[in-house]
Amino acid sequence: MIIRTANLNLYYHKFQALQNVNVNIQRNIITGIIGSSGCGKSTLLRVFNRMNDLIEGVGITGSVLIDGEDIYSPMHDLIQLRKRVGMVFQRPNAFPLSIFDNIAYGPRVWSISDKKTLSEIVERSLSAVDLFADLQDKLDSPALGLSAEKQQRLCIARLLAVEPEILLMDEPCSALDPIATGKIEELMIELKKKYTIIIVTHNMQQAARIADEVGFMLLGELVEFGTAKMIFTNPRDRRTFDYISGRFG
Ligand SMILES: Nc1ncnc2c1ncn2[C@@H]1O[C@H](COP(=O)(O)OP(=O)(O)OP(=O)(O)O)[C@@H](O)[C@H]1O
Ligand SMILES: [Mg+2]
């Protein structure tokens, strides 16, 4: 297990967005979080790298352990946490810089300036998302000129450049067409060999295709968590059954 929450509650001012969430997330698998709009999926994902800290009025109780360390302890190194737990968003957020400088951005923040080292990191990171062969002669071109799918791959490569352990993905394919989506899904299956992936998705078919374990959320509660097979074929909770069989959503 890599992440464990215990009695986790999260409030936006007085509104309680997460209700007593207890979850264990395993290393080197894909965990999918599903549930209807507003049920707290993105909020839960943001808990894992403390992105909610940036939102005014957020209060948290309970604990969140990564590798046994309480990431909300005042002693915890936030900069290190964000390096270790990277996040990919709905819309690719490539920087208005060259392809090379997008990937080198994180390493430079970590004071790597040697050109040869940076070139190696760029090659390794782009290779990991299967973009290097394609882009090696275009590293100085603007990243924003790439297709949406390639920009999303580039954003994943940008995270890999700082050697994270956990990748959080918040509906990473929702801006992509089905073919591009399929390619990103294949990439995720490849990446789980080295990384722990947590993906939020509206798309149940996507969760069924790629997730090993799945959590179903409803109104801030993690109603059910288990193997994808169990959640999609034999859920224990009536509310999960109703959701996966399309009774609401
Ligand atoms: N910054 C915020 N301030 C106040 N309330 C918020 C904030 N962000 C989210 N909420 C509320 O918290 C609840 C959970 O939101 P969240 O964005 O986590 O849901 P979600 O499952 O990701 O939804 P979606 O599928 O639409 O992305 C919603 O009721 C939402 O309105
Ligand atoms: Mg969301």
C-alpha cells in the first residue's frame, strides 16, 4: 500500500465535501475514482498532493499517509510532496515554451542546469510517453503547436522528468477524441509498471478498461472500493449497482 487515509473529512468553509473517507491505495496499479459530478472526486485527488491547500477556506480532519508519513503534518516537506505526487489535468496545460523547456522546467526548478543532463532527462521523459522518436528534431518548437493528445503526453512527460512516484490524473482524456484517448490509456497501462496511478473519470467504460481497483463516490462519501471486476460485476452496495447500471449519473 502506498496511500492510506483514515477518517478523512474535508470542508470548503461549512460545506463538507468529503465524508469520513477511508481508503488504501496500492502501489503500481491504476486506481480509478468514479461517481457523478460534484461527488468529490477531484477534491479527493487533490488531497493526495495537498493541492486543496491553495483553495481558501479548506479545512481537513483525519489523516493521509503516504508511505506511512502523514503528509498533513507541519513537519512534512510540501515541495518534496509535489515532486513525488504529480498531477495531470483535464485540459493539457503545456507551458508557452519550447518542447524542451517544458520538460526541463521541473529539473531546472530542482537546480539542474547542466545542458547534457537536461538533454538526457528530456530524452528519457519523452521516450517514456512515446514521443521522443517523433519530436527529437522539433525540441525547439513551441509545445502549444502540438495536438491535444501530444500535449497531454508532454504534460505527463513533464511530470516524469522530476521522477515522481504517484501520478494523479483528473479526467485526463476528457478533451481528447476516442483514438487519442485509447493511446493515453495504453500509455497509462505501460506507466503503472513504474508509477502508482490514480485516475478520476466520468467514463465508466474507461475505468473498466484500465483500472485495477475502483472507488465509487457519492455526495462526498466513498461508498465502495474494490477490484474493478467486483465493482463492475458484483458490487455490494445498492448505490454502486444503481450507478454502474445507469440509474443515475
Ligand atoms: N473551491 C471550492 N469551494 C467551494 N466548494 C467547492 C470547491 N470546489 C469544489 N466544491 C464543491 O465540492 C463538491 C465536490 O466537488 P469536486 O470538484 O471535488 O467534485 P467532482 O466529483 O470532481 O465533480 P466533477 O465530476 O464535476 O468534476 C461539489 O459540491 C463542489 O461544488
Ligand atoms: Mg472533478
